[in-house]
Amino acid sequence: MKTVSALKDDVEIWASIKQQIHDLTDLAHLDDESLRADLEAEIAKLEADLDKRSFAAMLSGPYDHDDAILAIHAGAGGTDSQDWAEMLQRMYLRWAEAHGFTTEIVDSTPGEEAGIKSVTIAVGGKYAFGYLRSEKGVHRLVRLSPFDAAHRRHTSFALVEVLPQVSMDEADVEINPGDIKMDVFRSSGAGGQNVQKNATAVRLTHIPTGIVVTCQNERSQTQNREFAMRILRARLLELKTAEKEEERAILRGEYTKAEWGSQIRSYVLHPYQMVKDHRTDFQVGNTQSVLDGGLDALMEAYLKSGGK
């Protein structure tokens, strides 16, 4: 019923656009010069709607309509990379807010001096995963380091993971309860300060794969366990999908292993200003706008290029 409802909404929108085209065509055939300004305004609005709907039609992957789990991990580079990971967290939170998506930080590990070592964010909203899957990969920052006394130029790396929040009935993954080890502990904030006195944080270990998932939001132990299970299910689904893709690629003779250093995007703040996506060669000169959440042009360029 959920699928039927979503498809019904899409069909109704396209039917409405079709009717608008017929109505505007009928008005144009009247050849009334006094209607020209109104017709041009309506046509411009219709073209904008068509562009938007055509782009949404590209989000037709099996999980594109789902909520997303966004994880950011600081790479090599010490404090600079941990600060870069926090800058990326801010960028994605601002992007989500601008698009009306809900966000919730479910797990975060603060950096030793500044920034964060890692963070996991639940992003809710229609097509959240469809848009955010363009962000999966290594992001590189080049800037004058604020943590270097000599103010030298540093290069920092951070890894962004994007997973779909698939429901249990959608995910083609079976989890044997006997394969899961669960640990509970107290949620902690920056500086080791306890958020709660009770042990509500949950760590799940999937023994066959070694995947570890932590959820330590300020919720009950039961809620944290449920969300940790959703993340685990998403990671197992990604693992299964990746294995299938590798098998197909090897059969085609195209398989090459993705290494840590193969960044998808570079953000250069010095000696010039530029954000460049290496998969599409699309670039933006206003780096501050991108870091403030202006990611749409980069995302659309990737998705329009047929990115998977």
C-alpha cells in the first residue's frame, strides 16, 4: 500500500502537468495578444516544474525513495582531518535543513583537540537516500591549517558513507539473532561527561562479518537497539550489494578495487577557491556556499551523469 500510494502521487502530478499543457495550448490557439504575458509566465513556471519532475524521475533506484543513514569518518591527518569531518557534518546538516529533511545524530565520537573522529546521522524525508548517495566516497580539503603554528597548507581527508534506511520487509537481508552480540554502556558526551546515568547506549557486533554498530543517542536502551539494528541491516545490505557488483564487474573484466586515496571531490580553499567533483569534472567557484550546504548543483551533475 505504501508503494501504491507513492506511485499514485507521482501519476497524479504528471496528469496535472499534462492537463496544464492542454489548457495553455488551448489559450495560445486563441491568438489573443492580451494573454501573452500571462501565458509566458505560466509556461516558465511549467518548464521549471517539468525540470524538477524530470530530475526526480532519475531517482528510480530500488532504495532512492528511502530515508538515509549518513556516516562521516575523519581520515589521516590528525586534528585537521577531525576538524574537516566536523565541517562536513555542518555542511550536510545545513543541506538537509534547507530541503526540509529531518536529521538526528545517533552516534558521535569527538576529536582529541577539535572536530570529530566520526558521526552517524539519520536523515529522514522522501528521496533522502536518492540525493545523498552522490556523496558517498572520500572528500579532500586543501587549506591553510588553523592548527599549524606556521600556518602552512594542509590536505585533509574524510570518508562519507551513505546507506538507505530500509524497513525490515524491504531489505533482502536475513539476520540471525544468534549472530549478534549486544553490549550496553552509558552514553557519553564531549570530555567523557555522562549524558545519562543509566546504561542506554547500545553496541551491536555482527559476529559473521565483524560489523560493529553503535547508537548512543539520549533515548531508551530499547530505542537505541532498534535503531542500531536498522543501521546493521543497512550495512549488511550494502555488503551484499557490493559483493554482487564485484562479481558482475569481475565477469566483465572491469573490476578495480576502490582505494582510500581515490577521492570523489576536492574542496580547495588555498591558494584559490574551488570545489571540484572528480567523477563529473563539475566545479563550483563559491566554496563557502557549498560548505554552507549548497550541494544541489554538484549532486544533480553526478545524478544526471548516470552515477550509481
